[in-house]
Amino acid sequence: MPWTSTNRIYAKPSNTSSGIAEVAPYSLTSTARAATTAAADTGGRFELSDHGYGKSSVKLLHVYRDGEYHVIREFEVSTELKLSSESAYVLGDNKEVVATDSQKNTVYLLAKKYGIKTPEEFGAVVVNHFLYTYRQVCEAKCHIIEYPWERLQAGVPHNHAFVFSPTSTRWCEVSQVRHEAVLVKSGLSGLRILKTTQSAFVDFVQDEYTTLADSPERIFSTVVEAEWTYDNMKTADFDNAWLTVKDAILEKFAGPPDTGVYSPSVQHTLYQAEKSVLENVAEISWIRMSMPNKHYLNIDVSKFPANVTKGDPRHYIYQPIDKPAGLIYAQLRRRPKSKL
């Protein structure tokens, strides 16, 4: 018959009423202390410097039905656990392993029990559950991607119909080490933007390696990636913070609708957006953005005879070039307060 273990670990069910419970202290048992490690197995030659496992891409649609008015949020949730023991790797002993299928079930059950207000808060519920329920777990992580649904506008907001609007994608990563605070990182990805004027790139280094000419007028297009962390999770308004970051990027990139805003470089626009975020969201401790250039090159028609190029002078034709591309990034953080 197949090998089975009679020493499985069964967790005591939580009887708390809130989603985030106090993490129970965990003292290593003599069995755990004696568990073989990679270092012991190899006579000190090697060590398992990192390890973990989990369930990726658990798809979840949360529908909140308030009479005739419904609210939806769709997520892709990934979990990751790190155990205090290396036995599963070194010995093939699975008695402390929380199966990834069980992790998937946990995501669904916690969502059903507590609902999902924001991805960040739900992620905290998930990691806290694993630490509280399973004493052998020493670290838990939860990565959540939210799919961008918007309520259908049919003259007025529709009660229960929605349209997929992939302008940008929201994500977060929540992690917690046993006996330590919950850490939250939020992010925005895939925000593709373009403006046709009010952008330049001039007065850069000109030497024997340079062929690029000054561009006092050019198309500015990029795909923005941003991530940030919070120094106070209890007071943070996660939905508002995410919208503030998105709005700051669009405002500093585009400017007023009628006049726009001048951009002397991608670097300057990126910095202005990050500064606006820190000025408007006190709970964000740092923010990092990247803005790769998506080039649109002017088509040179001077080589062609006038009879085939003459036309409406308001028409401009450009060639999209995605590779190679410049990559600009920066991280702006709050300076530590003086202790004086």
C-alpha cells in the first residue's frame, strides 16, 4: 500500500469573529528541531537559502447584491507559504505541507465569509489566516491582480451590467512574517498613454557615439508601471490611493485639456507624478515608476516626388517602433524625519 503518515498536523479552527486574527506564537517542537535540513544532509556544504510554495492564479469573481443594485470585483489570487521545516524538500516528508489545493479552497472560503472590500485588505485576511491556523507556517504571501470592470452607463448607471475596461491593471502583494507586521505593496501596470505634442528631448550629450538629433517636438508615448508601499496600513484608504496614483500620472502627463503641459523629458514627467502622489497620499512611504519609451518616428517623404506626397497638410504619418526602447525609472521616498 502507498506510504502514509500518521503524524499529520491538524490545525485548531479559528473561532474569531473578525477576518484578521492575532497570530498565535509558535515554538519549535523537538520534532521540528530535529528535522533534517539541507545543511545537515550535505555535511554543511550547501544550504536551502530560500524556499516556498503556493497556489497561483486562483480566479475569483465577487458579487455583492444589495437588492437590485449589484457590485462586482474580479480577482486573480496567488498564495505562497514558507514553512519552518525543510523536511518536504530534504526527506520528502509532507506531514507539514498545506496542500496548494487547500490554499485555493481557503481563498474561496475567506472571500465568501468576509467579502472583499479591497485587494489589500483581503490579502491581509489571507496571510493572517495561514499564520494563525498553521503553526508550521513562518511566512505567508498573497499576490492579487484585479481585473478592470466598470459599470455600464446606459444614460444612467446600470444596476447589474458591466463592461471590461482594461485601461490599466491594479495589483497588490501582501506579506507577513510570523511575529512581524503585515507589509503591503500596491501597484498599477499597463497604463498606456500618448500625447501628440508638448514633448521634447534636447540638449543631451553629443559625442562620437551620437546619431540622435535634438527633438524639440515629438510624440510622447509610454506604458507606465508603478508600485508603492504604505507606512500605516490601518489608516490607508487603498481604493483612494490607487485612484490618486493613476490620476497623478495622467495629470502630470497630459495637463489641462485645452493647453496640455510641456514635458522636457520623460524623467521630468515621471518625477512630477511621483511628487504629486507623495504630496497627496500621506500613508504612502515610497513610490517607484518606470516609463519605457514607445517611439513613433516621423515618416520622411522628402525622397518622393511632390505629385505623390502633396495632400492635406494636416495629415501626419508616423511609424510605431517598440524595440529597442529607452527605459526610464525612478523611486521617490520620504526622507526619514530628524530625531533632533
